[in-house]
Amino acid sequence: MIAIKTENLTKRYGSLTAVDGLSLSIDEGELFSLLGVNGAGKTTTIKMLTCLSAPTSGDGYIMGKSITRDTQKVKSLIAVSPQETAVAKALSVRENLEFICGVHGFERARREHKIAELVRLMSLESIIERKAGKLSGGWQRRLSIAMALISEPQVLFLDEPTLGLDVIARSELWDIIRALKGKVTIILTTHYMEEAEALSDRIGIMRDGRLLVCDTAAGIRKMANTDSFEQAFVTIVKGAAR
Ligand SMILES: Nc1ncnc2c1ncn2[C@@H]1O[C@H](COP(=O)(O)OP(=O)(O)O)[C@@H](O)[C@H]1O
Ligand SMILES: [Mg+2]
């Protein structure tokens, strides 16, 4: 089954085309990375697919539901951990999770069960009573992902999940993301090549709002005729005509 499909998805801001005729298809259970330098159009793509920003033209489908016509249905199928993590800094980790359970109207037993499950999955035991604002970036991001998972989304969007994290925090977050693989369809954006290569089933490389290639890391290396994914990325991004 196809989890996400876009057809000529386009977003213009005045004379700037942030996303330019994006057409792609992502299978259920896949971990798909959108890779590209700053300004490539990754966040704008996520904003359209999560109904936060209306496309200028084209359309996208989440589990067959249109992001322009079935907005409410799409919102019930997805969750986002945004580029700027959206945790309430003055609340504890537990209170943040309880708050989101409240938003979804979970009654007490379900709320407690869900929080216990996510605390285990994301290994949040040691920080559960700490104020979110006092946590390191890696822990805040983990909390943000736990919050996104409360609604049991079919599709999870992670926008630059490891931006600004140190090497250890990044590697720990990779383990968390790997543990989610197969359970939920994941769209991840990053500008770290090694991250896309390490985690993804397939990778789409964007530049100037366009999708330059879309393949497995091995396929992309082969296409650029190199053993180094980083070299392949540079070749593809620099080689495409502007
Ligand atoms: N709200 C906005 N208004 C005007 N331009 C925007 C807006 N959001 C993004 N852009 C522009 O669109 C392009 C793509 O941005 P973005 O999707 O954030 O890229 P990325 O996430 O890949 O770094 C950039 O040139 C950016 O400046
Ligand atoms: Mg971005």
C-alpha cells in the first residue's frame, strides 16, 4: 500500500518557488529521507503534507486522502515532530505527555497505559519528572517524538530531528528512529548525508525545490559512480543544471 503520494506538489512564495512540481510515492512502513542543503524546500514539503500550508498547485495524498480536500482526515492519520521542537518548557516530561493525551481526549487508564508504553519505547524513565526546558536538545527531541507518537499516527514526520545535536545524542536518536522503523511510515528531513544513508530505505535529494533523484543510498552511489554517498550527493547537487 502507498502511504504518501504527491503529484506536482508546488509552493510559491511570491516569485520564489520553494517546492517545484514534486512527484513521489512512499510505501507504507518505509523510512524515506528528504535530503538537501538549507533552503532546498524540505520543511515546506512537510508543511504541505501535514496541512499546515496549502499548496499553490498540485496535490498530495496520505493513505489515499487528499491534503487539500480531506484535511481533517489527513490530520488524524499523521503526526509531526517539527524542526523547532514543540515541547512546553515549563512542564515536566510527564506533564507534556499528559497534556497531549488530554488533547486527544484519552481517559485516565488509556493515558497511563500510553505514557508507560512511550516512556519505555523512548527510554524516558530517568527524566520523566524533569522540566522539559532544562533538558538537553537530544532529550527534548526524544520527548517531542514521544508526544508525536501518542495519537498512534500511521505516518510520522521528523523535520531535521538531529539538528544541533552532539555526536552521541545523534547516535542515540538514530537508535530510537531505527526502533520505530517498520512500525510507522516515517518521513525524515535532514541535511546530514550520513544520517540519510544510515537510516533510510530510500532517499530523495532536493535542491531549489526540485527532486533531483529518488533511490536507495546504494542506487544513488551507483548512479554517481562512487563508493562514497557524500561524494554522490555533491556530484548530484552540483551537477544538476540550475
Ligand atoms: N513563509 C515563507 N515565506 C517566504 N519564503 C519562504 C517561507 N518559508 C520558506 N521560504 C523559502 O522557501 C525556500 C525553502 O525553504 P525551506 O522549505 O524551509 O527549506 P529547507 O527546510 O530545505 O531548509 C527557502 O528559500 C526559504 O527562504
Ligand atoms: Mg527546514
